[in-house]
Amino acid sequence: MMEAYDRFELLINDRIVKTPVAIASMAGIVDAAYVLERADHVGAAFIGGYSIDAPTLEASRRMAGEGRKEFLYDDPLEALGREIDALKQSDVVTGLNLRGSTPASYAGVARAFEDAVVYEIDAHCRQPAMLKIGCGEYLLRHPAKLVEIVRALKAEDVTVSVKIRAGIAADDAALARTVWKAGADILHVDLMDFGHNKVRQIRNASPLTLIANNSITTFDKAMDAFSHGADLVSLARKSDPWTLAGLDAAIARSAEEGGWYNAPKQLCRGGDIRALAFCCMPVKACPLLPVLERIGLSRDDYLKFKQEAVKETPLEDGKSTCFGSLAWCCKISSPCMFRNMTLEKKGLSAREYMRCKHHLSEKIMHRIFDEEESADESS
């Protein structure tokens, strides 16, 4: 597993995620047995959806009577316990996709299983029976209730994911910020027909671990999601073993060669704010300037922060480069003989250079979002 961490540097629920390919929940279909058949090629799996209290179980029975697949049982905790125990034999990070009618219902499940799993709030289901009792997409139109559920789960000191359908909330970026500030750790987004622009919009709004979902079944589609801000991609109906194996292998090869599996496009080419790691000094009119203004970072602060962030790292110097430091150099895919000469002189491979840029981007994200959160808490 340390090899996987070295490749992706990805943790969820304090566990190494061996590949940024996940299985998304499908009610009545995705359970422990489904995941175990595919466990070799997924890093995380969200089983369920599971109804966890009397109102949601009654809604599930009504939906099953109408021909939908549902997980039905008399004792939710006993049923969930069996699934969690079955998955202990795998190295897949497990999430439970849950539908409850009250925050207390979610908290009760978290108290039962503590930090053994990720708890995913289903704000995605659009079946009328669930909407009627305040579940699924209802939460996207009534975010105050969603916030209550996130806070109830976080009070149990567990990892929380929120599964949403894009385009339902009034503003998906605002929703991402809302659930982040409420304490959520992961946002799992069914992109519908919105594509990478929605991924970038959400990535620019919060530091949440971001899982992109919906028809991402090829390497090209996965890399498109990654390059605009996704940390993982998830599959549901197309999560057959062959598709998963192909994605896993292709993404692993790319990570080995590139050093940063979900490196963003450069800012001037439509990249998200992680791409500040590739931006040069703010000396001319370019897309960097409005981004700095939007995130409330002055040019001087940006200069000082980046110079400080690369101290005692391989990016600190680079006298032959345009601005005298690799901190200001672009993505390795952009041709630059001065950068490449510097890398060769330093004995720094392209892969190592991109890993260093990845670490710089993490510092930038912390600077933008952690300081904002600290300011909110002190105000």
C-alpha cells in the first residue's frame, strides 16, 4: 500500500486509497459482495443506498413495490454491520451511502460503527417517496437540513461525504462551500451533463476531497475530470470489472510517468486554482490577476507566499529560469528549454518536478482555504 501512496498520495478516512477509481452506490445493487468482486481495481466504494429509519424504510418498501431495486431489512444496524464486516477483508476504503429522515438517524449509525467507514449523506435520490419525507434531492433545495445532518455526523468524529446531483441546488459552488464549512470532508458529485466546467467551479469553491461521477468510463474522461479538480472518479452502472481494471491500469501508468496524477491544466488554459503552482510572477495582464483578486490575495502576498512555500525544496532556486526560481515555472507538458536545462542541472526528473509542484499546490490550497476558515472562526 505504501507503493500506492507514493503513486497517488491520496488518503480518505486516514486510509491509503490505492487508486483514485471508486464505485458509486446503486440502491439494491452495490453491496459488499458487489465490491469484493471488483476490489482489485477500486480504491474506494460507497455501498447502498441504505435506508436507516422507519420513514425511509417505508419509502424503500414503496419504491420496491413499484419495481425499483432496494435493500430491505428489519434491522438497519444489523444489516449494515454484516456488510462492513464482509469488507474488512479488502483494502478498499468503504463508505455507506445513507438515507435518513432526521439528523439523529445518521448520528445513530455513526455511533454504532464509529470511524470504521465513511458516512455518505444521500442528497442525490430523486424518487418521490424519498423527497416527500425530506431525503435525497430535497436536501439540495433545503440546505439548512443538510447542514444539520453534516454537523450531527461530525459530532460523532467521523468522515463525512455528501453525494449530490449537479444542477439541483441554486448554486453548486455555494453548496460546496456550505457543506465544507459545516464540516464535510468529501463531495461526491453526479455531474449529469455539466462536465468539467462544473468540476472546476466546485474545486475553486472549497478544499473538499472531490469525487466526480457520471459516465466517466474512459481514461480520457477521467483525466479530463482530474485536470479540472477531481481527486477521484466513480462509476456506477458501468462499474464492471473490465472497465474498472482498464481505468485503474491507465491511471496508474499516467501517475508513474507524470508524478501528479490529477495535475490541473495551467490557469491560462482553463485550469482550477491549484494551477497557481504553475503561474509565473504577476508582471503582465493575464488570467492570474483576476484569480488573485477573487481569492483576496494581493500580488505582493502571492509573491511572498510562493517564495516562502518553496524554501528548502527543489523548487527554490533555478537561476537560469525566467524568474530565477522553479517556483514560477510552468507545467512539464509546456515546452521550456530554460526550465528543462535547470532540471537537468539539478538532477531533478520531470516526475519529481511535478511531485514538487503538487506539494506546492497543496500549500496554496491550505493558504487560501485554511486561513479563510480560521478568519471565519475568529469573527
